[in-house]
Amino acid sequence: FLAEQKASGRVMTKRDQNWWARFGELEDYKQEVSDCNVPRKFEANPQLGIWVFNQRRRYQQKKLSSERIEALESMGFEWTRPLGKLDDEQWWKRLGELKEYKQMRSDCNV
């Protein structure tokens, strides 16, 4: 996709260049992990996690160009974050909070 952009003769803005740079980082991530579900707080590349989150948000707000949607979908990008990808640490932390709540309230009706 990036090659097509450059070949089209269209002048790429700094924002476009940054977007395609992150897209390249996402391609690298997918080669390593086999999916595009970068955790929002990805320690190895925090900016990539935030970028992926923002792409999903912009898509939901209908603010993402069809060109970018096509590029992301071409590599199997999922527009909703799979629930199975929750951070283990976060899950256990929330479970602990629920247990504390149950001790205080005798139910789990949060």
C-alpha cells in the first residue's frame, strides 16, 4: 500500500508518513505474533498500542479513510478488540477487586 501511495504521485503529509510508519510497525508485529491485536499498553512499543487503539476508535467514529481501512483489513486487522486478549495482570487485578467488593456487599452486583 505504501508503494502505491508513493507511486500515485500524491504528496504525503507528515501525518501520512507517520501513519504509514506505524502501519509498517504493525506489519512487523503481525509477523512476530500472527495477529494485529497490539495491547493498548504494549511495553515494547507503547506508541503502536495507542495507534492501534486510535485506529479502532477512528473507524467507529467513521473518521478513517477507505484507503486506510483497506490497508488495515488487508492484513487481518480486527475492528473490535477480542475479549480473549485482555492483559492477564489486569484481569487478575479486577478479579481481586471483585472479591473485595463481594466481601463488603455479599454479592457481585457491581
